[in-house]
Amino acid sequence: MMDGSTTDRGRIAAVLGPTNTGKTHYAIERMLAHRTGIIGLPLRLLAREVYDRIVALRGPSVVALVTGEERIVPERTQYWVCTVEAMPVGLGADFVAIDEIQLCADPERGHVFTDRLLHARGYHETLFLGAATMRGAIAALVPRAQFLSRERYSQLVYTGSKKISRMPPRSAIVGFSVENLYATAELLRRQKGGAAVVMGALSPRTRNAQVELYQNGDVDVLVATDAIGMGLNLDIRHVAFSGLRKFDGRRMRELMPNELAQIAGRAGRYTQDGTFGVTGEAPPLDDDLALAIQEHRFAPIRKLFWRNSDLEFGSVARLVASLEQPVEDDWLSRAREADDLMALKAISDREEVRARINDARDVRLLWDVCRIPDFRGISHTEHAELLGRIFDFLHDLGRVPDDWLARQVKRIDRTEGDIDTLSKRLAFIRTWTYVAQRDGWVDDVAHWRGATRAVEDRLSDALHGALTQRFVDRRTSVLLRRLKQKESLVADVNDKGEVTVEGQVLGRIEGFRFRQDQTASPDEAKTLRQAAMAALRPEFHLRADRFYNTPDTEFDVTEQGGLMWGDQAIGKLVKGDDPLKPTAEAFVDDEAGPEVVTKVQRRLQHFIDRRIAAQFEPLLALSRDEAVTGLARGVAFRLREGFGIVPRAEIADDIKALDQDARGMLRKHGVRFGQFTIFQPLLLKPAPTRLRLVLWGLWAGLDVFPESPPPGLVTIPNDGQQPKGYYAMSGYRPAGARAIRIDMLERLADMLRTRDTRAGFEATPDMLSISGLTLEQFADLMGGLGYRAERGERAKVKPVPAPVPAPEPAATDAPETMDESVLGAEVPTGLEGADTPDPMPEQAPPEVPADTPPEVPADTPAETPPTAPDEVPGDAPAEAPPESRPEEAAAPAEMEVFYTFTWAPRRQGGGPRGPRRGEGGREAREQGQGQRSGGGQPRGEGGKPRGKGGKPPRGKGGKPQREDDGPKVFSAKPERKKDRIDPDNPFAQALAGLRDKT
């Protein structure tokens, strides 16, 4: 019972030891072993914590909570959980316990704890819990007390100074001023994602909400005052002091070693070891002090603060005298003047108050009012003014008026404002909460207790929200909490690829790679990625399954070898062991796991293998055909190396050595033996060309792959900056300022075979149509192919009004349109032979439709060739005699430009550049074929040219002779070798066939 007169009854024990020895837990067990009990705790925060624990064990109907601002007392109360100041006096209980009994030496509150040490007793058992430094004082003042020593469950180790940015997880940083706490929390928000804030001035609701942020893992650091040293059970592994001095209400002073130990001892719970140190501006601890804290060795307490509790209420003077009564015990020291005594003196000096004090009841009432704590922290004068007003109401009216109290509460009941504003309002409401808890001070106690408690709760929630908003990055806190929970995080990925976890946007997912939010700080970014990877792991697996079952039509290969899934980069191609077998490398974050990486890589490899098989089917079929043997097998191998295109000059010897059977085997697979190129026409389509350039770039080890030409263009600019081999892989052959597509070049070559390349010829509309060039551009192109172009002007011939039917084209005429279907037409009759350039297959590339005119390159001037089909000399009707057109006789003639092309191979000492060796003349020499000359006249026996009557038109020495009845005819044979043709003529092999057929 709470009465010193019964000190001889019951067991009295002092359970002493350092922190983390289970003293409070032991006291709760002992109290619940009795029918009734009271336990006094140093803080209302700790009282609330113990109350919740006992309620969980015995239910709320038998447990009371009594603090200065909170009073929960059920009718059948058996167990009382109180702050030491609020412990009921005169209440008999079987069990009484006082926690943190070493606070008897506290200058501000010590006299209250000393009074409980001397007078609080239980009928059957009394426990004093605290530090071992109290052993001597308790033994002297309570001779019957038994002592129980308890050892710390875990080790406590000093780790020196650490930067705040390097603070380990589950740390508490302890400061002793609000400014210091706020500055530390701000820094932690930037570097660690935030911190929870715990101060003794917080309401239990705010404190519990902040502690919950820390306990559930929302934040990893707790910023607190020395309030955490008073038995609060938190999961703290490291305690760091940001300062070693505190304001004790009167002055700044150094913390005592035992105070430091009490706070540092919060590190390490139960059997888990803890560490402590300093941070910020706090100096390192002395070695002796650090060792003393580790070994729990401190000087024993020699003096306890005391104030007389046997008060006299006859008058204010007698009450003050009893409060200031001296003590003669060597262990006790009279406490300094407390706030309640200061308020009593200040109020009693007022004339109006003295006039109201008539008896002991008035003195007791005044004393009760003076014991209202100064929650607001204002000056003593202002606090005394408020207390005087309350005393007036209670004395004159017997209660605090409802309307006045309502105005005070309403003025405070506002949740807007910053942390400081909300803290002040919360301190103000605590005053009215205290008033509402006192029996008889208000008319409707239940109403005002509920009203003030509701306001306090709203302000507490608002303060918690303000603290969290200012000192916690909500996104990081949520992720940290979920990361520490056992259940897996689940990410939500919207149609834009944004990744959210618990409503927090973390970044974007691109394929199987996570791109996190770039606004995060470096420390936050690490947490974001950790949380995102944990959340995205199941998403990656689901996405990998969906990706594996995606059809090939949703994949593509970029011109730089990138592998795309829709618009997302999913991987890239890297060089393999075979030109046609590159390796697919997937873009997958390592955190997705090896299973996802393997599945994505396998699917990409399947895609690229099938894409190559489809685009290069003719080439792969040729390489797989076991019937292709011998030299044909070698040519097939070279075609495979060249991705279906090989310049003829590179394999001229092999082509020359092929017999008809070997050629037939290759032709069966679509191989065309062109004048300049050996190729498979189906591989000139845009899709195979695009893929061929990628594969070639990989195999050649290029850093940047050249882009494929736009589809459908017959010629493209000849850019000297392109890598060697680019034009061949693009399906083009450079000639002058432009490069011409190789299939069109072969068609042009077929047309040129019928022309007199020595005497000279003009370009036909069909030639211009094939190339899609202007006459000037065509002249440059022909120059690149080895022809000399001579420019001239002449009067333009006007056609007669009546159209003259055009003669039927000969079998050897070239096609008149650019219809791709004629690419597969056979060589005109008389030009076929074993070594004649082979015709194209029947099927033409789709990029130039049969009924569509040739596409002109973007950089080519859109001009109509100057020589129209019906104006070509030799094809136009004869011009009418001048006398038949007198009206036009005086009109000036309209001039037209024309070019005459003659074969002009490269010669020693310079001259026009013709085809390189091996591209035209070399092939003719290798195959021993001659060229048709003189406008395509057939040769006689032995390859000699025929003249009139079958006689040679040349004289002695092969010099040309003038004939009066015919045009000049030049021989294509060299002077000294009359039985051989010109070795530099690119069309020799075709004309040689004519000689053999004749």
C-alpha cells in the first residue's frame, strides 16, 4: 500500500543492474502474480507501453492507466499503471513497483522518486528497479530490502566516432535540443531516406506513431532525446551521441557517466549485442569513460533529493514552510525549488488570491492548482497568471466554466501549421487535458476528457504527419518497410512502363531492364533499386514467360544490330563463330535472376536464327545441298561468305573453270552469273539487304554499321566515306558519282551488248529508264563503267504529224520499261553460251513493281531525259523538205544535248577510266571471247569480221579503209594479234558466243 506506516509488512526487494537485464519484464510478471498491483514508471510514454502489454495479457477491464494527462480507470481495476507522480496515495495493493529508482538523484524530479522509495509499499511485495549505483542508498534508507543483481543479456561495445552518413542500420542518434534533433533528421532524410523523431514532449499518440515508423522498418534511424533511456523498448543496435551536454532546466551541464550509460544501454536488445559511439560535433569519449560504460562501473549515488511530503494546509505560509522543511539525513538533500512551489509563492502574493483563502480547504485547492505542470514552457509569470485564473473559477464557481474552457480548446483545435506551431498547440491542449482529468473541476468530466483527448489526438496525428513529411521520404520509408517484411513486394507496371510499389513510383521498366527515378538522391537511389528489384522479380518472371511465347512478328533487328520487342530494346547481336550465326545477347538486369536471363536469351536466339533462315533461305539451301560438289561447292562457299553476293573478279578463275553441269547446279539455287557480280537475286530485296549489312558489320567488326539504302532505288550516291565492301553488301556497284544496283547493272549490260561500243552509240530511253537518271548523270555513270562520254549539241528533229508505226523489236532489243519481271528474261538469241552472263530468275524483287516507273533517288534532280523515245536519232521519221514548210523556214532551230559513248578502257599512261581488271576485260580474256563490233555484225569463220561479200574490210596492217558506199568500220582486234579480240571489252564473252554459233 502507498503508506509508510506499513513498512514492516511484505517483502521488499531491489532488482538492480544495467539496462537490458529484463527488470521491467520481471516486475510485470511479479505484479500479475498478485491479485492487485501498482507500478510507477518514469515517463507517460513508458507507462503507455506497459499498459498496452498488460492489457494484451489480462484485458482492458482490469487495467488502469493514470498519467497527468490521461486517465483510464475501469470499475473493476486490479492493476494500476501510472507515472510516478500520478501514483494514487493511500490505495492498498498487494504489489508495488517503482521503476528507474536511480532518478532519486535527479535534481528536478528526484524528490518524487525519493518519496516513493521511503513510503510506497505493497501488502505482500515491493520492488525497486534501477541501476546498481543505488545499492548503498537503498540499503541505508530501506534496511529490510533484499538485493537481486541481474546481468546484461548482451555485450555493449564502444565504436568511436561515425559520420551520420555512415550510421549503421537500426541506429538511434541522441541529442539534447530540439534544434539539434531537427538538423540531424534533415540530414538523415537526404542521406538515408529519413528518420523517426522521439521526444519526451510528444504526446503518446505522436510518439507511438513515430516509433512505429522505426519499428516497422519505414526508416532505419531514430533521432531522440534522452527520453529513450528511460526503459523504452526499441529495436536499437547502435546508439550515437550527437552531443554530451544538456540543459537541466536551470543551466547547461555535462552528462554524468551513469546517464550516458543509461542511454547507451538502449543498444542491443535481449541477447543481441549493441554498440555505442558519438557522431556530429560530439567529441570522442575518454577511454576510461567508454570502458566504464562497457563494464557498467560507476560511482555509487551518495545523495538523494528529498522534499517533505507531510504537508500542512492551515495557511499558505505553513504550506510553504512544510515544503521547504530541511532534512537532517546524510543520504538526503533538500530538493531545489520546484515549479509548483514557485507558482504557489507567485499566486499567493496576489491580493485577490489572498482574499479568497480562508481555510485549509482553500489552501489545498490552491496547492492542487499550482501542481498543474507548465506544459507550455512559457515564463513563470504567464504560467502563474493562467493558474490564478483557474483557481478563481474553482474557488468562486466550484468548477471551470464550460464556455470559457470551450473557447480555450477551440482556439487550439487547428491542425494547420508547421512542426513548431503544432507542438505548441499540443503543449497547450495538454494543460486542458490535465484539468479535465481532475475530479470535480469540470461539470461533465467524461465529455471534457473525451473532447480534450480528441483534440490532442488530432494534433498528435497532424504533428506526426508534419514530422514525417519533413524528415521522412515517404517513398523510401514505404519501400524499406516492405523490404524487411517476409512477404514479397509486388510491382505494378502500367501501360507506360511506370513501376509502382505500394503506390510509390520507382521508375520505368524497359524490356527487362529497370530505369529508376533520376530525381532520387544517391543514397535514396540505392534503396529504390533494391526495392524495385525485389518487387520486379516476379514481374520479370511473368514478363519472361509472355516474352517466350511472343510471335516473331513482334520482334525486329535494327540496323545497328539491336534486338527490339515492339519499341523496347531487348538485346543485341554479337559476332559468332559463323557469319550467318550471330549470338543474341539479352539486355536483362542481373537481379532478375539467371532463369529469366536464360529464357530471354534463348528466345532471342530462336528469333534471329529463324529470321536469318527465312531471309537467306536460298543461300542456306545452296550451302546444305549435298548435290553441289566440286568447284560448284567452292563457289557456293564463297557465296555463303559473301552473304549471297560476290564480285565476279574475286572468283574469276573458279567461274571460268565451271562446266555446264556445275553451272546448272548453281542456277538451280537461283545463282546468277552476272557480268560483274555472282549473286542470288532474291537476296537483293530490302529485308535481306538490311539484315545482310548487320551480319556483315558484325563479322567485319565495325563499331558503327552503315545503314541500308532506301528500298526501290536503282542508284544511290557513291560516298567515299563508306567502309570497304559496303556497296557490294548493299547490292550496288559504284560507278562515277553514283552506285547502281547490281541486277539493274546486268540488265544495262545486256542492252549495251547490242551497241557499237567502238564507233559510239547514244543512250536510249530504255537505258535511262533502267537507271532512273538524267542524261548527264547517266553519262557520269557510264564513265564509271569504262566508257568515254562525248557531249554534243544538235538541232532537235521535229516529228511528222502522222505517226509512223515503230518496227517490231528484234529479239536482241533491251526491255523498254523498268518492269522487274523482265529481270529474269533470257539472254537474246545468239548470246547464249557457256560463259555468257546468266539470266536473272523469273521472279523479280518486289521493291520495283512491274507497272511502276523507276524511282529516282531523293538527291537526283527530277528531270525528264532530254532524248525522248520518239526523238532518238535513227528512230525518228525523215524531216520534211524545207520547201514543204515555208512557214518554218525562218524559225531558229531548237537545240538538244546528246552524248556519244565509246568503250575506253584504261590504258598505259592515262586515259578515261574503264572497268577494273577482272570486271570486264579480264573475264573476256579468261574466257577467250570476242566482242561484236560494227553495230553488232556477226563474225566469219575463225572469228574474223565479215565485210561486204564476206571479205574483211581492212587493209594491210589492219588499218581501216575508207569506203565510198558505207560508214566507217573499226576493228575490235589489236593490230598485232588479228586472231584475238580486245581483251578490255566488258562484253567480250557475249559476243564470243555469236562467233561460235555462226
